[in-house]
Amino acid sequence: MRTSDLPADVRSPSRVTRAAHRAVTSDAVRPARRATHRPRTAPPPEAPAPVPVAGWRAGHRRAAGRAAVVASILTVGVGWLLAILVAGHVTLSPGARMVALFCHLTCLVVGFGAVLTVDWFSLRWLLRREPLGTVLTAARGAHLLIWLGLVGLLVSGAALGPDTSSGLVWVKLLAVLVVGVNGLFLGRVRDRLVAVQGRPPWSALLPGVAAATISQLAWWTATIVGFWNANS
């Protein structure tokens, strides 16, 4: 008997067409693949962005408390008063006086030059030529130079022995005191601006503008009066 005469359900498996065999095989394998397929795990949730601490951005120092500000003002006032008291008891030789005068002018260049640099960047920010971060960075970098210049002016000025009986000398001395106290206020304003996220409102900028104006007036007053006394 030939194989072709047998019923279709008892024929040899070898006669099954390749297409049917592939279909049966794929149907048998697909469920297994689906069963062994592991679901993808969800990615871990992203950590929340750190919240910036007030008064600390881009390496700037924290805002000083009221007690620290009061202590700084008292320190500036005591140093200013000591310089005046010591000035009347200092007598220098002509050579030492020339050295003290040179140090006095050098400290003026360092301190006032640093102030002008910061105010120049502030003006460029008002004209929308520089970002506020550049102004704050310049102020932070010039902070030490400003105070070194101011302290040097007090020490060298006391060594020069100013005539405290002159009204113009007292105008210069008061201008130097205003520079010191106003500088502390400017540092506090800068710390507040650092703590503001985004563009600060004008209510936060007006104190800085007023303090910068006072600083310029005081520095120029001390410089002009000192020049006038030196040539009178």
C-alpha cells in the first residue's frame, strides 16, 4: 500500500509541509517566550534638586546676623576713634613722613580703585550689559581690597598727624567713617541679593543703589579734602 492511499491524519510527519511546521513551531514557542520575558523595571525616581540655602550661592558667604553687623560697626567706630586719638601723639621724621604719605596714597588707590571697579560693573548691569552674578562676583573679589585700603588709610593717616583743629580735616575724617559703616551695610545688601533667586525686585535693589551712591560721595569727599589740605 502506498503512503498516498492512507488518510491524511495517519500520514508520516515527514510529509508535513515546511510552512505548516514553521507555523506550529512558532505557535508553540511564542507563549514560552512571552512567559519567560521579564518585564522592564521602572527607572528609579530622580532625586529632587537641592534647594539653595539662603545667602549661599556661587561661593558667596552667608548673610551676617544683626549681632555680627553691630559688632562690625562698633569695631569700625573704635578703630576710627583710636586713629584720631593716636594722631595727635605721633611725630615722624621727614623721611618717615614721606613713607607714610606714600602708603596713604597707595591705600587710597587700592581701596577707592576697588570701589570704582565694583560700581562700574554695577553701572553696566543697570545698562543691561552684565548679569547680576558678575556684579556680585566682582563685589566679592574686591571686598578684601576695599577694606585693606580703608584700614591702610586710617593707619597711615594717623601716622601723618592730621590737624584736628581744622574743620576740613574733620570733614575728611567723618567721610572715612561713613565709608566704613556704609561698606558694612553694602555687604549686607549684597548677601540679601545673593539669596534672591532670579531677577531681584527693585525693593531689594534700591538699598544697594543708595549705599553705592553714599559710598561714592564719601570716597570723593575724603579724596578732594585730602588733596586740598595737602596743597593749602
